[in-house]
Amino acid sequence: MRFLMPGDPKECREHAKQCLKLACETPSPLAKAQFEDLAQTWSRLATDIERTRAFLAHWGPSDDRWDKAGA
């Protein structure tokens, strides 16, 4: 049985980059702030995925139950 570690940090960072682009392009101060918040959230998610993968690589199950693809 295998457990998948979902998420791709590169993809998350691309979403963050797109949110920042939209923040720069919008005339609305409210939308700008919301896009900036979303960019921060995507960036944090990318970092969290990387840290979780590193943790699992070091401390995770030794029977290779975790899919480390893309790590």
C-alpha cells in the first residue's frame, strides 16, 4: 500500500506569482490586498510541502510507503 504526498511546490509558487501579477494589474485596493494574501498563502503552502517532504524523507516510514515523486 502506498500513500501519496500531494502537492507540488513549483506549482504553488506559480500560483503565487500569478496572484502577484493580478495584484499589480487590478485597480481595486481590496482586490489587490486579497491577491497579495493569496500569493502569501500559496508561498506558505509551497514551503510547507517542502518541509513535510524533508521531514518524511528523514523520519518517515522506512518501508517506502510515501511517494517521493517530485521531491
